[in-house]
Amino acid sequence: MKAYKVFNSDWKCRDMQYEVGKEFTANGKIVPCKNGLHACLKLADCFSYYSFDPNNKVAEVDVLGVAVEEDSKIATDRMLIVKEITWQEVLEMVNTGNGCTGYRNSGYRNSGDLNSGNLNSGNWNSGDRNSGNRNSGNRNSGNRNSGNRNSGYLNSGDRNSGDWNSGNRNSGYLNSKTPADCLIFNKKAKFSDWDKADKPDFFWFDLTVWVSHDTATESERTEYAKEIETCGGFLKTLGYKEAFKLSYANASQEDRDKVKNLPNWDADVFFEISGIRVE
């Protein structure tokens, strides 16, 4: 029976030394988690018991003797270590998406775990470009948001910065209504003023960017050597102001100039928020 097993970097598991190409045995009654040689029928299930670490060794094994299954694992009294599985092969086998360096991702270029969206650096996201965790919306930096562009927690509406809001544009807590008034550059205004304003495109940016081998710095090539080797690059999470500045730098002059026509424009407040000095 074919199965998979993960070991420490020295090919040890539970103080037993293993080696590729050799057969190993266990004595006594086989009881999962108590006695026997353990493996999983699905490779992804192995990482419920071992950390998802490229320094660990991974192998295909053959269960030859008694086989006792429990949950996602199997215990046996005879096991052959068939061959080592490289980390690149591991990533391809546990992820159904492309260019993923995390675990059980079905999207594209995710560096976290259990993401079904794209370009997520957090975990359990089903939306796109989230840096937080358990978001089903898009571009959230907080956690457990089902709306879009939220920076708070447990919001089901859109553009909330507070917590537990089901309405839209709330910065407080446990609100179900959308307020009529807002502050723009620290001064009172109507949301209608903001809706009518011609807003710059550079206001919409991502906190995660894909860095290829060719554009990575020398230090990044060293730090992310494994990701670059297996995927050709890595997903980098930027700080808020760093991402804001990058978006501004890549914008056209026409788009940059739009910011000065926003309601209540204040260059000092904008600099405080974004780190961008607009003259």
C-alpha cells in the first residue's frame, strides 16, 4: 500500500533513524499514535502532524504489514522507505493552485495556507489579495471579513475599519446602518461628496506583490532561496505606506494630480496617512 511519511531533517521520526531504500519493522500490538510505524495515505495529511517546513524530509513509503487506520493516518508493523520526495514535488502535490509556497492552496501564488483565492499571504482566505486570515472578500488586511477592503474584524459589509459591522463604511463597532456623514482629511463632509469625487486610481493598491528572481535583491534571493528555486519568485507583504508609495510612484502624473482635487484636500494629512509628500 503506497503512503507518505515526513521526517526530521536528519531522517529521524520518534527517535528512530530511517533511510531511503530500507525496510523497517515494529514489534507488539499496532495501535495508531501509540505503537507502530506511521504514515498517511494522502501527503497533505502528513502536515497535520509535522510542520510544513522545507527542512523536513518527505518520502513515499510502502506499507507492507498489518495496517491500522485512524483518522487521516495509518500505523503498520512493516514499512519500506521507497524514495525521497523533493520539496518542489511536495508543493505540487499538496497544492492544486500554481506558484504556491504554502499548504493546501487552490488559488494562485499564495504564500499562506489553505487559501482558495489568489495572491493571499494570510491563511484560510477564499478571496483575493488578502493579508489577513479567514477572509472571503478581497483586499482585506484584517481577519474574518466577508466584504471588500476591510481593515477591521468580523465585518460582513464593505469598507469598514471597525469591528463586527454589517453595514458599510463604519469605523465603529456593531453597526448595521451606513452613516450619511464622514470625515475627509479630518474635516466633516458628506459621503455623497466623496462618491462624486474623481478619485486617483493609485488609491487602490495591494499589500502583497509578486517578486520574481530577476527583480529580487541579493538579500531577498538568500532569504527566499527555497521559494525562488521552486516557484521562480516569492510573495512579499508590504507595509501600508510602502505599498501606498509604490502605487503612487507607478501612477501617471494625471492620476497623481487628482488627489489635490479631493474634498477638503490637505497635503499634511495626506502625508501623515500615506508618507507621500504632494506639493
